[in-house]
Amino acid sequence: MERNWDQFLAPYEQAVSELKVKLRGIRKQYRETSQHVPVEFVTGRVKPVDSVLTKAKLRNIPLDRLESEMSDIAGLRIMCQFVEDIYQVVQLLRGRKDMKIVIERDYIANKKASGYRSYHLVVEYPVQTLEGERMVLAEIQIRTLAMNFWATIEHSLNYKYQGDFPEEIRERLKRSAEAAYQLDEEMSNIRVEIQEAQHLFSHGKGTSDEFNYQTSTQWGEIK
């Protein structure tokens, strides 16, 4: 019998929608208490059907085991200014009672061979449906803006070359990944000054929210 994909994906869409509201709420709570906000912005998406099928074929995942073996059908991305913010957000998520972390992968301390850096969490999240509660797996990626810029470019090139990068491109990507991380390290070294300047800016002529809105619309939704 042919699968009803709209029905199958509906709980994932609900999970992404609810988690975006909750994760964005972290930002709001920090802002209301005049603390440094570790969350720059949050985006989310549900994998399109063709992407689900392609990955299932690539990873040899039977379609009747998608719910348990494909952890990123629901995906969210939390963007941070500083590497330190990433670990602060991870600690916050570990303490939440409305989701359960089942997998953690620190690709910052342990970068991939390609140069990729990010912090990945897979969580179990309860969705309330007409049939009752259903546990949905969702992947949360936590990155700095510099990490995300590199990953977005690498993803586009990977789509073009289907993973078989020319050696020159591969080496340039590795070097640019290191350059992006050096930028993050330099920003961390002066983050106190940056945070003070942002605090002054948010209480002066402009607001940090205006900047963050412009930034988030430039990055758009994650793919």
C-alpha cells in the first residue's frame, strides 16, 4: 500500500513548529532579563519526501523503520554569535523536561575531515495527536554564523559534485573552514567588548532585534 506522506510528515511538521517557538523563547527570556543572548536566531524545516527517499536508499533504511532510524526528518538550527554560546545552549537543552536528548555529536571539538564544525543533538520530542502522544525524533544543529556560512557553501558544492570534490576544491574548503574557525576564535577573544557594544547599541539608536531580523532573513530557512 502506498504511504500517505502528508499524514506521515504531519507530526514532524508539528514538532518543528513547536520547537521553533520554544527555542526562540530562550532568546526572549534572556533579552527580558538584560543578559547576553546566546541564541542569535532559530530556523527549522521538515525534509521533503524526495530527500527522505534518497537518504533512505543511500543509508539502506527500510521505509517501515524511518521513524526510528532517520533522525533528521525534522531539523532545527540554532545560530549563535560565539562558540561559547553553543555550549551554553547545549547545557540549557540538557536541562529541559519537554524533550530528551538521545544523541550528542560535538563536531566542534572533533571536526569532520572536511573541516565541518557544528554541534548536533538528536532529541525525542512528544507530539500530541488525535491518536495520542507520539515521540518524534528531531535533529538540532547549533552553530556560529561563520560555521553556518562555510557549511552552506560546502553543501552547495557537495550537491554539484555529489561528494566527489576535485582535490583543489577539497583543500580550499579545508583552509576556508580553518579560516572561519579562526574568525570565531578571534571574536571569542574580544566577546566582552562586543557584548558591551551590543548592549549600548540596543539601548541607543537601534536595537539588536533589528540587526538579527535582517541577518535571519538573509540566511533564510535551512535546507
